[in-house]
Amino acid sequence: MAVLIGNEHGVVYFGTREKPRAVRWWADRGQLHWEDSRTNGYGTVAVKEFLMRLQAINDMLSNGNRKANEGMMHADEVERHMRFVEQALELVKKAKEQGVPEDPLVRKHKAQERPLTMVMPSCLSKAQDF
């Protein structure tokens, strides 16, 4: 399933109830990037850390189902958080397909793709007969 929100493929928005599109998330080069339109902030998050954050949101939502925590969040907010978690998991899949930078095999492959620059001594660069 591809994430398609706001006519932007592979972008997920999340924010406050007043500004639901405040923070934009997308996957690029095996990491998750975010941009906050309120503060013009930008950053990246590793897949492992992002999954831990999603787990925390999921735990928060499941704790709200307990009788002691009833009414912690409105039903529409719970649904909005659950939708974000589901869509964010699709972004994680996309980032993993791109290759997580922490993976040693990905690092080795990227090192092989880098261009190699060789510096030749000046005595060899001139066309002279020896």
C-alpha cells in the first residue's frame, strides 16, 4: 500500500488539532526526514529510533483503553494518532527498501559507489620519454 496524502506520494503529515499538517514526514536514503512548518525546523531520524517513537505512541493509545484512563483523549484524536502510526509504518518500509545507513552491507555498497580520485605526481603527468 502506497502512502498518498495531499497529492504527495510518500509524505505523511501530522500536527496539532489546529494545524494537522504542521509536520511533514518522508523517507529518503534510508532515513526519515521531518519538516515543521511552524518553526521551519528540519531534521532526520534513524529508522530504529522512529520505530521506538511509534511504539511509544501505540503504547499511549493502548493505555488509554484502560478503565482508569478512560477519556484521556477524544475518539477523533485516538483515530488520528492511529492513522499516523499506520501511515508512518509504511514510511518505515519505504526507508528500509532504500537501505538503512546503519546496516554494514549498505555502508560497504555506498563506499564502493563513491567516485575514486587519484592524484598523479607531476612528473608522470607530462609526456616525456625516459
